[in-house]
Amino acid sequence: MAVRIRLRRTGKKKEAHYRLVVAEAAGPRDGRFIEAIGYYNPRVDPPTVRVEQERALWWLQHGAQPSETARSMLVKSGVWERFTGEPRPAPAERGAAERVAAEAGIAEAPTPSPATETAVGAAEEGPEDSPKDGNEESLAEGAADESEQVR
């Protein structure tokens, strides 16, 4: 039985809040669940996130796979750090990607591939410059025929 840690929507229409639940992966989003291990209320400022850390860690150790959203909640609560042993990522700073790239010795601007250059060159040439069949007269006649049909 594949088990996932995911969010279950509760609340009224347009007033959603969520429970962090352990449920069978094949079940529906709001269907039956095995255990509720936390909740998330995005409607207050700041949003409320509560996770029963011991139960979440137990389920992760026993093979439960978190959804992307559930994983981000587990990272924020510190459970994911305890599970993986990886330090919690620092909040994203402006320009952090450039600093990391500079430290790694990666050039700032990626060089375009030959396929990209070809596509750019083709986009600069308009369809007027090169007719598809190479017969410019047929294009002019076609345009004349269309103008006569409109009248």
C-alpha cells in the first residue's frame, strides 16, 4: 500500500483550510485518510501551520511520501531536516543565484545553442522575404484573386 502525506481541503466555499493527513496514494483528495498529523490555515495573517512532528517523522521513516506542498510544510516545521539530516535552506535572497554561479565558475550568460541561433535567424527573416514554393508570381496572383472575391 503506497502511503502519501498530503493536504486535505476542509472549510466552506471560498474559506478553505487544510489538514495535513497520511492517506493511501490512490484515494481521492478529500477521501478517507489514515491519520491527521497537522493543519494549515492560510486565511489568517500570518498563516497558521501546525505539524505533529513525532508522528510526521514516524510516517516518513516508514515510507510515506510527501506531496510537494506537504514537503514544503515539513521543511518549514523542521521535520524534513530531522528526517534527511540536511540543513534547512536559507530564505532566498536577491542575487543569490548569481553568487552561487560565480563561486562555481559558471558564466553569467548562457551561450545559445546552434539550434537556438537557427531559430532566431529564421524568425528575423519574414515570410515576405522567402516564399514557400519559390514562385513569387503565384503569391501576387493569389492576393489579387482574394481581393476580387471580397468585392
